[in-house]
Amino acid sequence: MAYTQADLEALQAALAKGEKRVSFGDKTVEYRSVEELQAAIRQVKRDLFEQAVATGLWPGAPRQIRIHTRKAT
């Protein structure tokens, strides 16, 4: 499922209010615990980041080239 920033904001608002029920458009989800709601927030954040990387909106991991030198004796 492709998540949106609005989905993330709805989850975070529910957590801030102490609610366990979140509405996404015409769908409503009720989480069993705060931990489950926090896990959903982490999942949505992870998926949004992966979508951003896949579309090029967020650069992937930077490539590093490390050069080690030593004086000859």
C-alpha cells in the first residue's frame, strides 16, 4: 500500500490526542494499543522514505571512497 504524508499526520495526531482510532478518508482503523499505533507510525515513515528514495526525491546512501596511504620506509 502506498502511504501519503496525510496518513502519517493522521496517525501522529491520533497518538498526540491519545486516541487509538484513526480515519483515512473513508476507512477507519482502531489499534489495540499505543505500541501498535507507534509501530504503524514507524512503518508508514519507513515506507514514505522508501518511496522517496525510489522516485529520486531523496538521495540514497552516499557513496564513500576511502583511501589509506602509508609512507614507505
